[in-house]
Amino acid sequence: MSSDQNVEVGGRLLKLTNLDKVLYPKAGFTKGQVIDYYARIAPVLVPHLDGKPLTLKRYPNGVDEQFFFEKNATKHRPDWVKTAPVWSEGNNRNVNYILANDLATLIWVANLAGIELHPSLSLAKDITCPRSMVFDLDPGPPANIIQCCQVGFWLREIFDRFGLQSFPKTSGSKGLQIYVPLNTKTSYDETKPFAHALARLLENEHRALVVSDMKKAIRTNKVFVDWSQNDEHKTTISVYSLRARERPTVSTPVSWAEVEAAYKKKDASLLVFESKQVLERVEKFGDLFAPLLSLKQKLPKLAGIERGKAEAAATGLEIAAQAEPRPAKRAQAPQRAGARKRARKV
């Protein structure tokens, strides 16, 4: 592959630069390979980015060098790259976020060495309404993703009692993330205290393994249940995004059966996936995160939740008592990638 190439993607002309530049030194993984991965994964990735304000984590000189977050879209962008203004109280102005609504924009982003993609949980057109609720399970060494699996099972059990489906994915780094699709009218004033309540409930019931406070000093060999990502001003690593680790690992959707198998075997490597493996998985299984796009679910109304953060801890202790087991609506099986239009290799 030559260092620079001019390509046409979806009718848009793009100049791809420094394609032979190594961005993952220990893996020998180049910028061209980063772009190629995003081109190939686009049919399942773009629907999860479509319409959502996107923050880029850019590594222009590779994953071992300095990086920076880019929220406000660079002024030096093609006129066809769509953006959305979102008011920032901290900056007292609108921030114009990129909307990666199509393959061409995704390739343009990858060409900026935007290795990691961090979208909002909301659509730009309805920024105060999260489309899902997320729990980021972060292990404090020497704990690892296997301990996160156990905490994930406890979360799933609670969701099952509410009749809510939940879907796991690897963070692509150290931990596991559990998503609950909503796709109904709600707000962060509901999802954030609800998530906080669940985290506090788990902490109180499983103090030997779970913490709900992010203080590093108390997280040794425990799993931090990060509920705070459920916030209008925060983002979470996108499904199918590369991570800036030693090797090109990916935040990968997995089945609960795979989580159970890894936990049973106590084998963390079963939940580590690199770019090539993820492409193969999509060919085989389709998009395991497809229900996040369409499955409609509503959080139950719990006493105290509507009063916000101050009530979250007390409410958390009451959740199990208020929840009665009820069947969840089953999501449709995802369409296999082979039945979709595949992206061209760039």
C-alpha cells in the first residue's frame, strides 16, 4: 500500500495520507490497516454512530505517543461532513460535534488517526434523552475481566427481574460493559440515579468484590461499577471501536453464553478480540448489538428515583424488594452480515 491514496467513497473524494505509518508499534499495525478495518466494519458500526455527537480520541503519532480528545469538529473538514451543535455549559458556547452518519465520514475520521470513537448515548436532535443505559465494569488489579463477568451476571439478574434485556460487550481494554437499550422517552435525570442505585445495591450486597466509588484507593482487586457514564456530558467507547492498546483490540459485542464460558474457564483471553477476529465474528454472527438500535424498553418507576442523586443510595437498597420477576420482550435475532451490503476495501 502506497503512503498516500486518493479514493472515492460513497461518491465523496478523499485523500488518505501516511497509510504506511505504524500506529501500533508492537503489533506493526499501520494507519492503512486502521482505515481498512473501519471500512470493513462500517455496515454494522455506522448505524450505532448515526445521529450521535461523536468525540474522537486521536493518536496522530501512534498509540504510544501523545493523544488528544477532539469534540469540536476541525474547521479543516470537507463540506459534506455533517456536524451538530450541542450547548456546552462549561465552555458557555455550542460545540459542533461530528456526526459519523456514513462510510465516507467514518473513513475521513480514521484518516485523522481518530483511533477511538466515543459517541454520546443520545441523538443530537434529542440530546437530553439517552437511547440506552450503560454500566462500565472496570476491574482494579489484580482483578480482571473475569471478576467483571461475575458482576455482570448480578446486573443481568436484576434486569431480568424487571423484564429488561441487557447486552454485554468488552471495553476492548480491561473491562466489560453492560447496555440496556431503551429507545423510549426518558431522560438522564431518570437513568443516572437509577444506574447509581443499582451500583450501590451491588456494592452493599457484594462488598468483597464491588465498589461504586471511583476512588482508586478502594478499588484494589475489586470491580468499579461506573454508573456515572449515564450523563448528557459524557461519552462511552463505541461498539466496534478500536482501542489504543498495545495491539488493535476492539470493543466487541459478545453473547451472555460467551461471558459465561469465559467465567467458567476463568480465561480472560476468551474475551479479547482484535480487529481481524471482530470482522470474522460479524461475518458469522451478524451484529450482536443490533437490539440496541430498536428494542424499546422502559425503566420501572421506583420510589425516590425522581428526586435524583441524593436518593439514589436509599433507592438502591429497595430495588430488589420492588422488582417482581416478569418476562422480557425478546429482541429479534440480528441479520447476518453476509446478507447486508458489504463495505469496499479502501
